[in-house]
Amino acid sequence: MRDPARFEALLGRLPVMAPWLSVGDPITDVTVMAGLANRRRTLIRDGAPVVRSLVLVGDALLYTNATFVQGIALGAWEAQALARLITDLGVADPHLHGELKRRARRARRRTP
Ligand SMILES: Cc1cc2nc3c(=O)[nH]c(=O)nc-3n(C[C@H](O)[C@H](O)[C@H](O)COP(=O)(O)OP(=O)(O)OC[C@H]3O[C@@H](n4cnc5c(N)ncnc54)[C@H](O)[C@@H]3O)c2cc1C
């Protein structure tokens, strides 16, 4: 399926996917499962945020190998945790970032 001609031939036979073939041009090679990687991103560099007023959640924060099928649950959990924290502290609280970091660290320790 890495061969573009075979990949497109297969897509063409899937009624739900076939229409997409005629409306776009590939921008990359065929990427199996969109790349199976575990990747964590941070907006903190050298202890300081590189951008303010932006919080990463979902795949932007933590992209997990799709075969583990946990991406949607993780993203929903992160969004819920962020909403709860903002409700507790208020969006302008100066401790918001530190508390977010503390809770993320605690959650990571609990994750096997
Ligand atoms: C092949 C594959 C299979 C998977 N299977 C599973 C599974 O079975 N179970 C599971 O839990 N997870 C699975 N995942 C992972 C799951 O799809 C992701 O973890 C989840 O979709 C992440 O949600 P998200 O909202 O963070 O990001 P996304 O779903 O990627 O949403 C981001 C959205 O932002 C839009 N966007 C990007 N840039 C901009 C911009 N500049 N302006 C406006 N909009 C923008 C994008 O178009 C997209 O709609 C799979 C992933 C892949 C690739």
C-alpha cells in the first residue's frame, strides 16, 4: 500500500473515499497510518514559555502511536482537565500555568 498507484486504486474502490481522489493532489508520499510515532510537544523552552495564552491539548500536546487507539480519549481527558482547572482557578490566575504543569506531571506519574 506504500505504492501510490496501488493506494489510489484501493481508495478508488471504496465508495466513501473515492470522491476524495478527484478533489486534491497528494502533498506527501503515502504515509502508513499517518506515521506511527509517540511525540510530546511543549511550548516551554529553557524554563520559559515561547508563546503565551496558548495551551496545547490533544495531538498538538501528545501524539501517540495510532495502533494504541488512545488518542481520542487522551485528547478528551486533557480538554476536560483544562476546563476543570480554568473553572477552579479562573483563566487569568497567574498560577494557572504552574498548576497545569503540576497536574500533568502527576498524571504522567500515574500513567504506566
Ligand atoms: C490512522 C489513524 C488511526 C487512528 N485510530 C484511532 C483510534 O482507533 N482510536 C483513537 O482513540 N485514536 C485514533 N487515532 C488518533 C486520533 O485520531 C487523534 O488522537 C485525535 O483525532 C486527535 O484529536 P485532535 O482534536 O487533537 O486533532 P485532530 O483530530 O487532528 O484535529 C485537529 C483539527 O484542526 C484542524 N486544523 C489544523 N490546522 C488548522 C489551522 N491552521 N486552522 C484551522 N484548523 C486547523 C485540522 O484540519 C483538524 O480538523 C488514529 C489516528 C490515525 C492517524
